[in-house]
Amino acid sequence: MEKQLVISSVLSNLNMIEIFLDQIFDEFSISRSIYFPVLLSLNESVQNSIVHGNKNDAQKKVVIRAILNHKKLKFLVEDQGDGFDMNLIPDPTLPENICNESGRGLFLICKLADEVNLLEQGRILEIKFKVHREYKFF
């Protein structure tokens, strides 16, 4: 099962993420117990794609794909930027980085998700969560 959302690189479009996520959780009957970590991770990754990947260029798109396979919910967040290397992002927990205004989003995503990978030279962030399905009987 798969769903997709395409938005232009404008920060006000972040509100569409929650609507998209609500549809996914309802349609795929996913337990709401993981909703907040998924929402926070997805918001952070899309915001990074808009700001850092697409440089706030409203002409560029961010594509968010949600794929449910077996007991995993996978998101692919793709921008039209140059990509990045996760190893070059400073650790926000180190004393010299503690006051930096950026760098915490990716750290949070990695802590909240079950698995995080970079694809296509860092233009696609893959985020995976283990899910529990809710079964509705009527």
C-alpha cells in the first residue's frame, strides 16, 4: 500500500503533512501509538528538504511517499537539491554545537525512527517505523 504527497517548497505547506499522515493512519489502520514520533520526524525531514535541499525555492517540489509493507511504515522524502552526507552534520549534543540553531532535526529523526537511510546521494531521506495494525470489526 502506498500514498504520495507532492508540495512546493514553501514552509506554510508543512500543515499538509498532518492531514496526509491522518489519512495514512486511518486508511492503513495503523495504531496511533506511534503517531507523534512519525509526525515529528516527517515534519523535520520535509522542513529540511524545503530549507536546506530546495533552498526555499517555491518552484521546487518535495515528494513524500508513504509505503506500508508487512509491519513497517516507510517514508521517502525527496527534494530537488544537491543532497547531503549525514556524516558531515555536526552532533548537536556536543558542547561546541549545543547553541547552534540547526542540526537538531536530523538528530531527532534518527532517535525517533527505527531506521534512517540516505538514498540518491542524500536527496532522499528514508525513514522507517515498526507499526502495529488496529483491526476494526464493524
